[in-house]
Amino acid sequence: MPTRNHQARPAQDEQRKYELWRPIIRPQRRAALDRIHHNVADDWSRALSEYLPRGKHIEFEGLSFESYATLNHTNGEAVHSAVFALERTDIGGALLISADLASCLVLSRLGILEEASSDSSHKAFTRIETAIIREAMRLLLTSLGATYARAGVGAGVLRYSERSKDPLALASHDYVLALRFRLELPPRSLTLTIAVTRNIINAVGDLTVSKLGQGSQSTGRVLSRLPVEIDVMLGEWYLPLTELSTLKPGDTIVLPDGEDAWLSTNGITLMKVRVSFGQHRTILTLKSNLYRNVSE
Amino acid sequence: MSANKQWMNAANVCLSAVVARICMPVDTLASLTNGDIIEIDVDLGADPQVRLIVQGRTVAIATVTERDGVLRATISQCGPESDREPEKWDLRKSGTEGVRNS
């Protein structure tokens, strides 16, 4: 699972020349993304409470656009990764955990962090340690999906895979939104990065609509209680006024549909029903739902 | 028919045979599916009746009879009298209908 890369990570405030095709983001939307990912960090800190050293929290560092290949090379010495897709969206991404952080999570979970060397170099993980990292990644992704869903982005993590060959995996030339997080463990700063497809920007833009949607849900609740007046119809005819004016007691009209009736509101046929005339009640058994405008 | 009343031959109106007029909330209506049963508190009993309605007004009351599998509505009352006692069939306010899901 670990892959080793040896390039140094660029400084955060480094000014870089604008490259053609590099996506841009409006300040308002950047602020929205910042807010969401501060929440992601808080939720992660809670979800991983048993995996983090006591009193330590994951913090959101910032976002930038980078090609996925560059991100993979600059994220740290060794990376544990999982690719994921968000349910009900086209948004996908990757979770990249530095080897230092993975090691910290394992040692904390096993309760031996204090005994561990501060040296960042580490040996290969045992099976149990690998299982612990996998469980931590599962928790991270589940929490990430839930936080995104709460913000109106997707409906949770649809699925994830630790295989880099998975179809979910991002292409190396893709520009992705790199969302960096850190865990301060002096003298080290351990890193965790989400690389997410840039269409998340539009989904966050939809966040405004989603907020409106919450309002419309309450409108929807009111609407759902509105009364609808319904006629139970056994027949309907169009006839000239002259014919109507000659109707008299004893005249018989054949009801065209036998016992079949329908429910109608404002000239719209809602559904067919069978009418049974009981002793003291009339029973309507719904036969088929349909929507038909009588004028059709 | 005088010439100035010939328009009545051409003027079609919609005559509806209505068993009952009921009222239910949008969400109840939307939840109805095939096989559901709506019980309405209209005691049509052995002498089931329908209202013949034009433009929202009852113009006649008809008794429903069945012969050879065909339902017929035989008019028993015509005119303004038939528009009285709407509470017998108009259940919008009494709320006596119930929906039973299958």
C-alpha cells in the first residue's frame, strides 16, 4: 500500500505562475469550501479520537489546485491512499495519508505512542498495523462523506478502494482540488490531504441552492397538508343544454364504466377506483394510479 | 325552438355523476397506491344515489341500479330541490372518509 516519493513539498505561500487550464475559484466559493473543510477536520478529530494522541486535533491547512501527479509527489515521503466517490455525484477523489501520520495513528491506537521514537523513519507495518490504518481510513472516509452530505455535497461516500488501479482513481494529469490537513505533533507536522475532482466547486455552489432547498422543504411540509377536494365520479358526459333541460325523473342514463369510478379534482383524473356500496359506507378500492387531464 | 335559443343546441356542458365529494391532504392523496381502500361515510345502502352535477351545482339526483352488469342512473329528483342537503354527499368538512392501505 505505501508508495514512496522523494520530492520536497513546495511552501504553502509560494507564488506560482498561472498555468493554462489551471482552474480558478471565486473567493465566495473558496470561503464556502474553507468552512466545509474546517468542519471536516473537526469531524475527523472526533471520529479518530481513539487514533489520535490525547488532546491533539486535525486542523485544516488550506486548499490549492494542483495536478494529481504533482500532489502525489509533493505530499510526503510515503503515502497511504484510498480513492473514493461521493454518492449521487460525479465527484471523486483520493485520501492521501503521509507515512508519518499513518504511523502516529497506529501507535496511538495501540497506546504506545509515547514510547515511539520521534524519528520519522519507520519500518514496514505488520498485518495488524495495516488493518488499523485501513480502519482509520474507513473512518476518515465515512466521516468525510457525512460532512460533505451535511453541507449538501453528495450523500456520503459511495465506495472507496485502496487500489491505485481502481477505475475510481484520478488520472495523473487531472487538476484536482488539494485540501491539506495537518496534525501538529512537535517537532513534526503530520499531513493528510484530500485530492478531489474540481467539480466539487460547482457542488458547493449548489450549496446556496441547497440552503434554499431547506426552506422549500418546510414549504413542502405545509403543502403536503393542504386539503385537496376530490369528486368520486361514476360518469361524465358532454351534452347540449337543450338535452340537459329536458331531463326529468324516470330518465335513465347508462353509466359508461360499470362499477368503475374515478377520483377527479379540478377536471384532472387522478386515479381509477372500484365502487362498492356497503350497508352504511361506500368503499372505494383503488385500481390504478393515473394522471389524465380531461381536456386531453 | 325559437331561433334565439338555438345556441342551446350547440352549447355543450359537462354533466358529472358524482358519488361523493371528499377532501384529503396532499400527502395522503400522494401516498395512495393500487389496492388501497378509501371508506367514505355515504350511506348509499340499498338505494345508492349519485348527484348529477353541472358547473358545481346539483341538477338532479339519480338512483343507481344494476342490471346485466351494467350500472344505470335513474333520475329520481330534478331541479333546485336536488341541490339541498349537500352534507349527505359532500364530505369535505365532515372529514368522515378514511384511507386503509392494502
